[in-house]
Amino acid sequence: MGAKERKRVPRAVREQEMLDAAVESFARHGYRAASMDDIAEAAGVSKPLVYQYLHSKEELFTACVRRESATLISAIREATGLEAGQVMPADRQLWNGLCAFFAHTAAHPHGWAVLHQQARTQGEPFATQVAVLRAEMVEVVTRLIGSAAQDAGCDGALAAREVSGLAHALVGSAESMAEWANSRQSDPPSPKETAATLMSLCWPGLENLLNGVRWKPTR
Amino acid sequence: MGAKERKRVPRAVREQEMLDAAVESFARHGYRAASMDDIAEAAGVSKPLVYQYLHSKEELFTACVRRESATLISAIREATGLEAGQVMPADRQLWNGLCAFFAHTAAHPHGWAVLHQQARTQGEPFATQVAVLRAEMVEVVTRLIGSAAQDAGCDGALAAREVSGLAHALVGSAESMAEWANSRQSDPPSPKETAATLMSLCWPGLENLLNGVRWKPTR
Amino acid sequence: MGAKERKRVPRAVREQEMLDAAVESFARHGYRAASMDDIAEAAGVSKPLVYQYLHSKEELFTACVRRESATLISAIREATGLEAGQVMPADRQLWNGLCAFFAHTAAHPHGWAVLHQQARTQGEPFATQVAVLRAEMVEVVTRLIGSAAQDAGCDGALAAREVSGLAHALVGSAESMAEWANSRQSDPPSPKETAATLMSLCWPGLENLLNGVRWKPTR
Amino acid sequence: MGAKERKRVPRAVREQEMLDAAVESFARHGYRAASMDDIAEAAGVSKPLVYQYLHSKEELFTACVRRESATLISAIREATGLEAGQVMPADRQLWNGLCAFFAHTAAHPHGWAVLHQQARTQGEPFATQVAVLRAEMVEVVTRLIGSAAQDAGCDGALAAREVSGLAHALVGSAESMAEWANSRQSDPPSPKETAATLMSLCWPGLENLLNGVRWKPTR
DNA sequence: TATGAATGAGTGTTCATTCAT
DNA sequence: AATGAATGAACACTCATTCAT
């Protein structure tokens, strides 16, 4: 009687439902403020069941981070052709990566909020997890800079530390734009527009640097 | 015996000591995880005294954010010459602002962490406070782009929305580099190095855009 | 080992046990001085369970007041025949009501103390709740005076405000006697004795008033 | 400079000011909820000064109760001629006492609230203090009934316990009417009206009882 | 006479987590 | 597979009270 009781559902499915509810709750209220009660209720199950499957709040959050990280990074990898070993000019590669990134963060705002706003700021052990994601994104960019350097025939013009700094700058600007784009309720820019603006801003400087041209304070 | 008992100290001084302790605690553990007990102990006073002066956890955090925001933004304003109404070429202005920014965030890492990692992610009413700070930084950049456009004799080449996007990208990349610089325990880049890398990355693209030159996906 | 651990018990039962403990604690120590810790311990459960079921100290107290009010007023209503619509001479009705009242307050001294000593004096919102109870008792008395007036064929001899005053005087004297009776540890008067004394004191004056006879200061 | 600082004031005066503030605060918020901070502020002095003069919250409250009790009971004593040893018919004496009582409680509502609503309900040691006041009022009434009995030439018609019950009923009805009168914001009855209503209600029954006439349940 | 500075002890409330079914 | 019943530990906040001046 009543449509209240959900049917018995296989574990794998229930787990995903729980993760969906948790991601939304963590995004909305933050890691600490989100309560297991709320998450369980949002998932339409009882709290003990959440514990049976995900064991603890920490593990639950970890699972969220892992899932969201994986889908994001694989979207980027696929777009940049790293998965398939395709060959592409570096700017094309960066452009594709950025488009994929902005498209994904726009499509999954809660997941992105969990990664960017929550996990990074909750101290260990979560910061490390996101650091891994970030490292992968930075690595993509780093590799990209490397192959661009080869194309330009000017390997070694940049110190490793400077490359690291550049990669963080690029990733940071992308993150910032993603948040900006998501927060514009009305008239939000399309992923491609956003990517184009960022390419226009950064690609010339990047090419310059690869050719040894750098900005200097005038006198 | 022992240095346990602090002398009676005027209120204004004690308040600053409390804010120091609170900023560090919030930076280390996050807003929710930092406990008033810990903060009071770190400040060397009893909890009721903290409440007598700062009234609540929320107001305490707000006071931290306000203080750290104020010192940061005034450092930037001073460096960019906005306070004194000086005239400077746009790139020089940007360069000075970035140097001040990286110097300040390096000198006050906890304060920066509170602003960038904590306040932004704790929802209302704190997000709004940091949004104000960010808006001021974005405004500085926006104004700067405007004056650069005038210098280049090409006003109006950029839509307002694109300028907004660019400003967010620039601010985001700076924030990201500040965090990266702070997190490099060994061999940390100097504020000037960091600023130089970022200028090299972004200035060429900015100049291009002001001249109507933008990156386009090849074919 | 030991009878410490109580069995798992259905919610409805536990709630009543909690209310029992709370009523006693509130009666003994007063609303403010009674602590949730004590109440939980007296109920043989942990504090969180009390909160799970009753939500807050205020709601817990409210629930106590509601329960005690309900049992008292229904005892009176039943005795005066208001429930069943019986017809009775007014003095008989008053007599029955008083007997029920004194019997109930003697049987539930803690409940009575919560209503009479605590709820009334703790300001809003509790005062209102007891005001409702009192209003019901006053209304019973008022109706009773009205029907007595009809019996005496002298409707309208008393102003509404004076009836209100009389009702409060009657209710107040009953309340006072209930407390007096409860506080006599040794040789306590039976409910019927108490009721008889009060009837002897008040009924003649009431009859006089209905016939327009009132006391006047001599000369 | 500024009219902020109150002049140095003799101790006796300051103490009365403190008691005034305390009585009002206790009446408004209740014993527990009234805070020493509020009371000190309302009295226009610092908290340590309150402690210097009144020693503790408990002693402060005790002093309030004592002062309010004393003024009330002496008003009654004076009115009933007990102080001066005057001779008066019993009904006249009761009438005078009631008038004095209702006049006093109407003139000092906060003091009456402290006695009737707060002190009685805060458990020991305050309940005892008010019990003393009540005992004095009951004693006045008891003596009055005794002298009325002599007048009527029918000593010993009433058992001591019944007299005690009657006295509590009378006192209770007076208390209840005082509260009722004080709580009627608009169109409040004058003390004399209130007293007249109560006399009309109770005196006939009292006379009857002294003559051995009592109410009996019919059949 | 009078006070700003400071605290120990306690209160109501919440939450992640487990047990028995 | 799933849950109602139950708790230990912590947290924000308040208050009566004292000390140093």
C-alpha cells in the first residue's frame, strides 16, 4: 500500500543513487554541514544502508570525489586524444581540452563544486585526492607544452619550475572561468566561447615563451 | 609559575591576538572544523572572553575575513597607484599589482587561505564578503584593461562580457599561482618571478585582443 | 549485568516514559533549572534520544503541559457531565467538578505543579498554553453560574466582568486549596472534604449574588 | 564630561536602586532567565558593584523578596488595625485588608509578580520565604475568623484544619483576583470593586460556617 | 566607591555511528 | 536488502563570579 517503499534494488544501482544524493548535498552545504541523515533521506534510503555500502562519511565523500574526478579527467583525456594516441597540433589539443573541460563543468555543476570548492578545502585526506586530479590536469598541460616546444624546435627554453608555474596558471584560469560561467544565471557563455576567450588570452604568451620571448618590466 | 598567566591587556590588543589565532585556526582546519575552544586556547585566553569581544563564531570569522580582505586589497591599491591617482602604463600597473599580490599572499599565507579556501566555500554570508573582495580585484583588472585599450587607441574592441571573463581568468590564474607558490615548501619562487611568469603568459594575448587579434580554431 | 540496559521499546511507549520523567523533573526543579541531562537519565535513555523524539526543551515542556492539561480538563468535563450533556442542578455540578479536580490534583501532584507553578510563570509561549487550560476551567464555572442564574430565574443580575472576576476567584481558591492539600504531608484532607469546605465557603455567596444580594461595607 | 557617569551615591540609596532594577528584571524574565549583567545595567552600575553590595544572585533575590514581602504585609497589617490594636467588626476588618491588598498589588505589580510568580516557584530556599509571607496572610485571616467566631458566640464550631483550609481558600482567591485584575489591560477593576466582589462571594459562606451551617451534597 | 578584564562550570543541541531485528 | 531504536562525543554559547586596578 502506498508508493512509499522503493523496490529492492541491486547494490550497484543503489550506490550510484547514494552518490548522486551525496554529491548534491556536499555541493550545497559543504562537507561538514551536509549530514548523513539528509543524504540518506535524499537518496530515499535509511541511514544504516548508507553505512552498509559506503562505511563512513569520509569514505562516502572520497567515493564522490573519485567518481567526479574520473569522469572529468576522462572527458579531458578523450578530447585531447591522449587516450587514443592521436597526433594533433598543440594549440588544437589545448583547445579541445578546454572545450571538454568547460562543457563537463557546465553539465555537472554539483560534481565540479564538490571537487573545486569542497574537497580542496577540507584538509587531508581529501586535498590529496584533488591534488591528484589537479596533477593529472597539470600533467596534460605540461605534456602539451612539451610537444609544442618540440614543434617549435626549441626544447629546453623553459625551466621545469617555470613550466609548472605556467601549468598552474592555466589550470587556475580555467577553473576560475568555469566557476564564473556557472555562476552567471542569465546569459551564460557557451563552453566554446569561454574556451576561445581563454585561448586568445594565453596562447600568444605561451608561443612567445616557447620562443624565448618574455615580458620584462620596462626599465 | 611559568609563562601561563598573561597580563591584563587592553581590549584592542586582545582582539587582534584573537583574530591572529582565529585566522591560523580557520586556515588550518576550515571554518566548521575549527573549534572555539581551540581558538581561545591558541589566543591564550578563555572561551568566554572570545565571545565577549567577538560575539559568535560567525562574527569572529567575519572579522577575520574583513581584516584580511582589507589589508590585501589596500596593498594592491597602493601598488597600482589607484590610491594616489598616479598615471602609469597599463602593463606597468598590472605588473605592480601582481607583485604586490604575490608578495602579500606569500607574507600572509594563513590570511590568504582563509580568504581563498575557506570564506569562498562556506556559503552565505561569507561568500558574499569574499565576492566583494574578488569584485574589487576584478574591477582593478577591468579598469586596467580599459585604460590599456585607450592607450592602444582601440576602445570598444571587446564586449563587456568578454572583459569580465578575461578579468576572472586573470584573477583566477593569479590565485592559483599564489597557492602553488605557497605550497612549494622547497625552492619557492619569489613574488617577482611568479609575477613575471604570469605577465609573460598573459600580456601578449591581452595586447592582441585589444588590437582585435584573437585565436581561432584552425579550420 | 545489572538492570541497566533497557530493552528496545516502541517509540510511543518511550515517549510517555520521557514525559513522565520530564514532568517530575520540571515539577521539582522548575523549567530552567531542570536539565535535559537529568531528564534523559531519569527516563533511562540518552539525551540524543530525547531530542530525536521531542526535538527541544521547549517542545518537551510543551508536550508535558499539553498532556497534563488534557487529562485534567477531561476529568473535570466528565465529572460535570458536560461531555454527556446530562442535566444537573448547578450546585451538584460544581460539587462534582471540584471533587474531580481535587482528586486529580492529589493523584498527579507533579503534573499539577507543572501546570500551576511552572508553565504559568515561564512567560510565553507556555503561559498561553496554561491560559487556555484556565480559560476552559473558568468557562466551565462561568457556564455553571449562567445555568444557576436561569434556575434562580434571575438572568442578567450580574455584569459579565463581575462573573469573570467570580470565576477567577473560584478557580484561584480551588487551586490554592489543591496546593495546600498536596503540601500537607501528614493528615491530608480527602478530595471530598476539601471540596465540601470550598462549597460551604462559596455557594451561599454565589446564590446571594444571583439574587442580587451583595455585601456592602457597613456605613 | 557627559552626563554618563552617575554621581557617587551613598550605599543605602544605591542598594535600593539595585533592588528596584532587580525586582523589575526578575518579574519580567523570571529568576533564572534574569541575568546579573542585565540587572547591573538596568541599575546603571557595574556588575562588581552589585556583588559588593548584594553578594550573590541568590542573596539579591532574597533581598527583593524580603523587601516586597515587608511592604505588602505591613500595608495589610495597618489596614486591618492589627498594628494599632484597634477593635473592628470582623467583616469590616476583612474588607479593609482586602482593599489594602488589592491596592498594593495594583500599585506594585512587579513586586507582586516576584512574590507570587517567581519566588514561590523557584524551589528552596525561596519558597520558604514566600511561605512565611503567606503564613502571615493566612494568620491574619485565621485570627479574623477566630474573632468573628467570638462575635457570633459560637467558638469551636470549626475544626482547626478546616479553618486552615478556609484561610488558604480565601488567600488563594484573593491572589487569583489580583493577578486577574493586573492582567486586564483595558478597563481594569478598581481595588474596591475587586474587594467587594470577593466579599460578596465569601462572607455569607463564612457566616454560615460560623453558625454551623454548611453545604451538603443533596441526597 | 567603582570597574574593565577574565574565567570555570554548565546548558541545549547536533552528528556520525552502531545494534537488534 | 533494509530499518527503527539508541548512543558517545563533541560543539557553540551563557552565566555567576572574581581579580587587579
